[in-house]
Amino acid sequence: MNKIVRSIAILVLSAASLSAFAKDKPMNMQHEKPQGKGMEMSEQMLDKMAKKKQQYILKIDELSDRIQDEKDAKKKQALMDEQLQLIKGHMKKKRDMKKKMMNKHHQKMMNKKDDMKM
């Protein structure tokens, strides 16, 4: 019984020390709200992005409805191709934006690393 209590105590203390170490780590990846100018989006920017997404969704839905209603196989395939191109364009835009954000983040981390060396 004594060994079990000791083992549990050691596990609890080691977990506590690991979590304390993680908080002090310089390259910590904890989720924090961005600070500084230009890091937060304005309400207008968020509205603009939401409206663009809404337009995209409406266009996809409209094409889906037209595809469902279309009887001619060739016209149906043309509508499906149009919808596919719209989806691919949206995915490419998202990928490019994510790549841009990751490059920015990587550059920021490299600058922090360089500052720490000095």
C-alpha cells in the first residue's frame, strides 16, 4: 500500500513539474490572443469575410439545385464541372492563405530565436 501511495505521489509531482516546465519554455505554442497592431481583425473585415463565405455557399447551393433539376446529362456534367472548379478555387485560396500565415508565423519564430541568441 505504501508503494502505491509513493508511486501516485511521484506521478503527481512529475506531472506538475512537467506542466511548470512547459509554461516557461521559450518556444511555447500555447494559444494566446494576438497582441499588437495589425494582429486583430476589425469588425468590418470579419463582416466582409463572412459575406464572401456566404456568397460562396449560396453559389454552391444554387449549382447543387441546378444539378439536381437538370435532366440532360451533358448539361448536368457541365454544371458539376463548374461547381468543382468553384470548390477547387476556394480550396486553393484557403491553402494559399494558410501557407502565407504559416510563413509569417515561421518568420516570427525565427526572429524570436535570433533575438534569444544575442
